[in-house]
Amino acid sequence: MRARLGRVLHAAFEASLLAKGLFAAAETLSGLVLLVLHQGALVALAQRLTAHELSEDASDFLANALLHAAQRFSVEAQSFYALYFLSHGGLKLIVVVLLARGVLWAYPGAIVLLSAFILYQLHLWSLDHSVVLLALTGLDLVVIALTWEEWRRRRGVSFAPPRS
């Protein structure tokens, strides 16, 4: 039973690494795109993405929201998000690679980094009460728990449920 639980937790850890790695790569790529794309190109891209939908339904909420967001997206905001996505995604990508390679010091480092991201996400949540931020925070808490267990397993301190 204990060995089976260990295998399940290890598989969950590896799946979380894959998911975190994919999200981190997408985030890093988004940061790079925002860094090199000038503001006019961003508006033009939004217009291209929404043109068909708006020609069919001029009141489409999602298409209008995307187009208006692109039009109001300032150069300062674009620079901020470019640097934020690059640093946030880049750090997570580095951590995922180190964890995938089994570098022992990366486990507590990942826990500290994710904890810092959680604190920042909770700060942002306190400002706008976004359900998405709560979901991301919950996911990060699960990844922290899996990382902790994987670190314990790698150091030879496996999960042992209390004996009755």
C-alpha cells in the first residue's frame, strides 16, 4: 500500500512538473512576444483575431473585450507584463528543469519560489478577488506538497502513514 501511494505521488509530481513546464514555457514565450511586439502590432493582432466574430455578431462580449483591452494596453503596461512574464516564466522553467534532473537543492528552492509566488498572488487577489488567482494559488499549493513529498522520497524519507 505504501509503495503504491509513493508511485502515485511520484507520478502526480511528474505530471505537475510537465504542466508547470508547459505553462512556464508559454509564459516565457508570451513575455518575449510582448517585449518585441510594438503596441500597434498588438492592436492589429487583436483586430485580426476578432474581425470574423465581430462581423457575425458586433456585440460579442469576448471579442469586444479582447479588442478594447488591446486598444487600452499602454506601452508601460506592455513593458511591465513582458518583464513579469519573462521573469516569472523563466524562473519557473529553470526550476522545472532542475527538478526534472533531480537536483536536490532545487526542491527546497522550488518550494521557496512557489511560496513567494503564492504570496504575490494572494496580494493581487486581495485587490481584485479573481477566482483565477485563487485557482492558480491552489494549484501551486498542490505542487508545493508534491515537491515536498518528492524531496523527502529522494532523501530516503518516504511517506509513512501513522500506524494504529
